[in-house]
Amino acid sequence: MIPAVLQFPDLSPTLFSIEIGSFTFALRWYALAYIAGILIAWRMAVAAVRAPRLWPGESPPMNDRQIEDMLTWIILGVILGGRLGFVLFYQPEYYLSHPAEILKVWQGGMAFHGGLIGVIVAAWLYTRRQGIPQLSAADLIAYTVPPGLLLGRLSNFVNAELWGRASDLPWAVVFPGPRAQECPGVKGLCARHPSQLYEAGLEGLLLGLLLIVLVWRRDALKAPGLVCGVFFTGYGAARFFVEFFRQPDPQFVSDGNPLGLAWQVGGYGLTQGQALSLPMIAVGLFLALRARRRARTA
């Protein structure tokens, strides 16, 4: 038995449920996190475009109505991209054998990197049709994302999902469920890193505060691409780091691969999350450095 660990608190993934005959409506914390994240992002974006001093030439790239219209596109991009990303990046063989399961979003299975690709595609299509400066629009979107990440990771913790690797640290948590409580080489209950909280703190709180300072104190929106570049780099680095403590998806774990490495060369390897984060870091550094260089030249 591992001493000095924390038991998972008595939390329900459902905020409330209503039964009407044979029909049951349940509002889950995860769904509420999506809703709240979208509403917060919308208000943050509106506040930013209503402050002309933040933008190049004191000319915001969008108005309130365009933000609302683009939000509809982005919601579709998040849902479609997140689901297809999970299918392609994490369980392609299963879903190729069970294609009808792809549409069952309510059964879980969303990938952030897939959702990010969906948002990029949706925003690119909308801004191209509207003639909106795309780098400035990307900065605006990136600035508003961290609160949703914070709430999403907190709801992952409430749902007791996406937990971390086995640990004997004082803040390690014994999560409910037999798969979470049984670890190879560990006798008795298995305590794990609360990696959802690590991600909430790094991807949501810390990165969000950094972007707020850059936007409102450092005039970062006047260098198109800078805020987006910092977000890509910050999220990619945070996710890469947390993957050392996060339990990989079961399809990647085996007796010969206990760390769940998806990519291995010469005895070294990366988890799937780390492999998907490296391009984000590279693109983010490119965007941020190019934005700084152009700003200095201007």
C-alpha cells in the first residue's frame, strides 16, 4: 500500500439530472465547461475589439457581429476536429472496424490537437470569406482559449479521467475504477499524478495570465502573429512536459512498452501527445519570431 496519498474526492460528473418518464436529461460538468469556455472566449474577444488602442493602426480586425458569426464556425470546428482527431490519432483501427461509433460523441473521445486543427480550418474559411486579416484573427482566438482549457481540465479531474502515471508523491490521488487503481508492480491501491490539474495550471491558468499581460500591457496584438505564436509554443511545451506524468491511452501500453510510447527510435521515444505537440512548438516559435522581427522592422 502506498502511504501518504489522497483519496479522490466524492465528486459527481453530473451537475444535475431530470427524469421525465423514460427520458433523462443530465447536465455534466464537462458539457458545462465547454459552454462556459465558449461564453468567456466570446466576451474576451468582444472586449478586445472594443479597445482600438490594442490593434495596429488602432483598427480592430473584426466587429461584434463578425465575432458572433465566427464563433458558430469555431464551435463546429471544435466538435468535428476534436472527434476526428481522437479517431485518427488515438484509435484509428477500432473506429475503422466500427465506423458507426465515430458519430457517438456523447460516449467520449475528443482530442485537443484535432480540435485545434478544426478551429484553424474553420477560422481560415470564415476570415477568408470576410476579408479579415487572418493573423490578427488568429491572435484574437488564441488569446481567448486558455479559460476553456482551464475549465476543461478541471472537468477531466471531476470525471476522474485522463489521470496520470503511478506516483508516491504526497499529492498523488487514488482515482476510482479498477483500471485506475491497478498498476503493474504496485501492491494494493495505485495512486497517480493528478495530471489533469497540472494541465489546468499550465495550459489554462499560467498561459492565460501570460497572454492577458501580453495583450493588455505589452501591446502584443500590434504584432500580428505574436499572441498566436506564444499560445502555440506555450501549450505545446506545457503538454509535452505533462506527458511525462500523464498515463497514456491504453492502446499504446503493452508489456514491451509500459511507458506507452507511440514513436520509438533507438531506445528513445515520444508519447502520442508529445509527438503532436512538437509541430505546435515549431509553428509557434516561427510565428512569434517572425512577428517580433516584422514589428522591429516597422
